Amino acid sequence: MDRRDLGNAIALNSLMFNSAVVLGPTAGGVVYAAIGPGWCFAANAVSFIGVIGSLVSMHLAAAAPAPPLRRSALADMRQGLVYVARHPSIRVVIGLLSAVTLLGLSYVSLLPAFASRSCTATPG
């Protein structure tokens, strides 16, 4: 991969992820309402056939052997956190991403439960 393509690859990955977060639950809700939960699971299972076929058809060169581990995973994690703490621009990005992940994506995941509870609640 050419290093000049990295920015475009990151942008494309971000576009795909954010589109899936917005469009996936919407499409799932429409399909669920139209044909029921059993067919939603069936459609999800069928969607994996293309992915599995793509993985099976890949012909990759053998990977180089991994270098021997010199530190523990906790030491590597600590080193990563120290690096983030020392670089303000990365610290801001990681902080924003953490806030969105912890506060935003959990809300999106729980939104159907909130909606069904509010629809079945009786005024009282």
C-alpha cells in the first residue's frame, strides 16, 4: 500500500463505519417491522455468505514469523497510554472517540429498548 493512500483509506473506513451506525439500525427496524425478526436473522446469515466467499478466495503470501515477545501486554498498553498522554493532538482524538464510544454508541444500541418501553407505557 502506498503511504499517500493512507488518508483516503482512513476516510473511507470512517465513512463506512459511520454509515453503518446510522443506516444499519434504520434498515433493520424497517425490515423487522415489515417481515419480522426471523427473516431479519435469515437476511443477516445470508449477508455473511459474500464475506466468507471473499475470505476463502484470498490467496495471501505466508506471513513472516512474529518476533519474540519482549514485554507483557500490560507493558505495551502502558507504553501506548504514555504516548497518548504526551501528545496533545492524539490525546484529544482519543478522548473524543472514547466519549462517543462510551456515551453515544451505547445509546444507539439501547434505543430500540427505550422505544418499545415508551410505546408500551401507559399514562398514569
